[in-house]
Amino acid sequence: MDQDFYDAVDLFAGPGGWDVAARSLGLRTRGIEKDHAACQTRRAAGLPTYEGDVRDFDPIEFLGVPGFIASPPCQTFSVAGKGAGRKALDLVLIGIKSLEARQAVDTSAFIDERTALILEPLRWMLAVLDVGQPFEWAAFEQVPTALPVWEAVAGVLRREGYSVVTGNLDAVEFGAPQTRSRAILIARRSGVAALPEPTHRPFRKGGAQHAGEPELLPWVSMAEALGWPPGLVGFPRLADPGAQVITIGGTDYRARDLRHADQPSFTVTEKARSWQRWPSTDGDAEPVRVTVEEAAALQSFPAGHPWTGSRSKVFQQVGNAIPPVLARAILTAATSS
């Protein structure tokens, strides 16, 4: 394949969170993505793309590419999902041992086939390493519940000569106007792998924006990022008896489902298509539905990113992506000399 002109291959590339960040750093990437709508978005954004299932590509065809990025699907590991990945954690760890021993993985044991996709990054790295042309650096991302998988993968990569670090990072600590924790792995053939240092203060419920670590910038609120007036944002549900409530126009809603616009948002997922905001909370307040462009801004995508597909497909793309500001910090740590 025509890999000689780019710096990294991006598995499960989605609409381009990693790639937008890489481009801002002068890194050329080529993504592999199965979802057709996400591929259309990528192409409209000028991001080189192979459309297809990563399992159908031969890693050997990518020899000589120095960098490797992967964000395998997280639905089965997500706290919000049914948890097939968490229940199958033992099977995943067995699969990692099989790959290290250069043995085939029996994916038929997984109830949800998507769970096995988290093994693909290690399979790719070992495949190119075994022919003597390893990736020089790698960066992986998943939901926090997948951190034990990255830790097990890190053990394999260390035994293969990589310096590796793992941990959870929150996008709000890198300038995104949302709280979004993700499990990260960075591996390097040369130098010492290290997670990026936060640039912004962590968001603490009830904590003041300008209080805390003086060497860090204040966290960014939804209002700052989007120019919203004071008000509330979220998916309103009527309050249960005894629950903490927020009253809007005389109606009590569950407080845990709403945040003030002068705070970072909840983690943006595809369910953000149902988010509403109230510019005020008095009796005349009328909710306004959060738009795709606003959700993308909460993810830190640049204005004008050319989202393509149906409304539900676009919100799915936005929710599944890594925030570019977080990706930029991770890529800088992975590639800095």
C-alpha cells in the first residue's frame, strides 16, 4: 500500500479525532474505518482513509510506517453498555497471552464479537515486529474499564523491547469543555514513554473554576466554548421521590442529569442527540436542543468539521471520537524526542 508518505496508521479511525490532532502537529496519518458514514466524514475533511474492517487488512502491508494509533470500539466495555467486554475480561487476557505466544485467538468464545477487537492493536504490533520492522511508537485509547487490558498489553510490549506507560486521562484537563476519562497506552521503541502532563485544572463538582493548582489553566466551561448564556444542559428526567432536584419552570428534574452551562459538560456520547439546554430556569424557559456542531465543539473538534450522514449517525461519530485536544497531547508525548 502507498504508506511511504505518511507517519502513522490509525485503526478504528472514526471521523478523525486522532487525525485532526495529528495534522495540527504536522503528522500525516492514514485511517482504517469500517463505518461508511464516518469514512465520508473523513474524506470530506481531507483525511486519507481505507474503508473496511481492520481484521481484513494485513499489518505487513504497512511496514515502514513509524507510528501506530488505535481506538477499538468501546461499547462492550463501556459502563453505559451491557458490559459484555467487562464480563469477558478474562477471555481477553487469555487472548493477549495467546498472541504473545504467537498462537491464534479463539474469538468464538466471545459473546459479542466486538469485544475481541481490542486485541487487534497488539496483533498488529507483534506482526510487524516479528518481521523486523516494528512501529516506533504507538498510542491507544479506550474507556477506563479497559485499563486492565492495556496494562496486560503493556507487559507484552515491554518484553518485546518497548518503553510503555498506561493510565487514565481526563479530556477536561487538556482543555476540552467536558469531563471524559479514557484509558491510554503509549509505547516507544526509543526514549522513555510518559503520559502527557495536564494543562488545565481538574473539574471537581462544586469547585471553583479558578481555584486549585496555580500552574494550570482553569478548566473550560460549555458557556466559554460555545458562547452560551447561563442556564442548564443535559437530558432532563422527572425527579424520583427523595432525589436531589433542579426546578425548571415549576417542574422538578433529577439534578444528576443536568449541569450548569458555566461547567464542563458530561461525557459526550451519541445520546447527546437528546440533550437540551435552558438559557434560564424561570417559568418562561424554553429548552433548545443541542446541535451536532455544538456537541462536536464540546469534543473540541474545530468548527466546520464536515460531518456526514444521518443525524443519529453523526451524533454516533461525535460521541465515539477521541477529543482532538486530548489526542494532540497524547501524540506529542508519544513522538517527542
